[in-house]
Amino acid sequence: MKGIPKISLLCLIASILLFCLSGEAQEKKGTKKGDEKRAKADMGFGLAGSNKPIDITSDTVEANHKQNIFTFAGNVIAKQEDVTLYANSLVIYYDPETKKLKEVIASGNVKIVQLERRASSQKATFSQGESKVILEGDAVVREGANVIRGERVIYYIDQERSVVEGGKGGRVSTTITPSQKE
């Protein structure tokens, strides 16, 4: 894949996987302020706190250098450590001058899996500039037995905040399972 540095591709896929890894920031809330800032910096949107290899497979890959787009199509699977993204297609938009990621759009039967965390939708948009992830079309997010469903889920990475919308007259559905006492 000439024309885009390997590190840019790493940043691209890592940002896709950030959605799943974002839960780590919430787990670190009990740490000291300095540690929290360091953890947040380590988990930055472009690097997701990991330098482990990312494997992407698809039926085809097309690079359009004039439009600054890479398109992975057909049975797309992106894996890094314990995180896996599945989609029918994955389109990567990058800045032609900096070669940095601008936006990633996964579409068609999108699934993101990390251990007990799972997210699914028809479309997922990862916006580098706005530091947010949007799941659209029958969005479902699960962690263990807890489930939230809506037409659209917006996750603001820097704010560690999410908004779930019900869609056309629909409502948001949430199932919360209390933890079992030992």
C-alpha cells in the first residue's frame, strides 16, 4: 500500500478499535490524577495505547490516492490483540499532506468485539477531528449481561460520554443486570 506510511495505517486501525478499548479509561477512574492523565494520553485516539500488530483481511483493497481513500471490501476483519472489528466494507479517509487519518467508515453488519464487550450496527463512523464514534442503524452495545439499544449511539472519546438516540418515534431500550453479591 504505497503512498500511506505504515504508521498511518496503524493509527487508522487503532482508532477503529478505540471504541472497544475506551472502557479501560473508565476502569482507571480510581487512579491518581497524574496517572489518569498519563492513561488518557497513552490511550490517545490515534494510537489506542497499543503498538501491537494489526491484521486486516478483506476480499479486496483499493487505494485511490487522488481522493485520499483506502477501501477494504468484502468480509473485512481487523484484529489487534483481543479486539476484532467485522464489516462488509471499511473506507479510510486521510489527509493528503500529513498522511494522517481523518475519518473511517465501517458499513454493513458492523461488529466490534473485545472480551465481554460487543457493539453492532449497520454503520460505524470514527471521526479523528471530532474525537467521536457514531454507530448508526440498529445500534446495540453489550457488556456482559448489560445491553443498550437505539437507532444511533454517539461516543465522545475525549469526554468519555455517550448519547443513545431512539430514532423515528422509537425509544432507547436498556437492560441493566445488577452484579451478584459474593
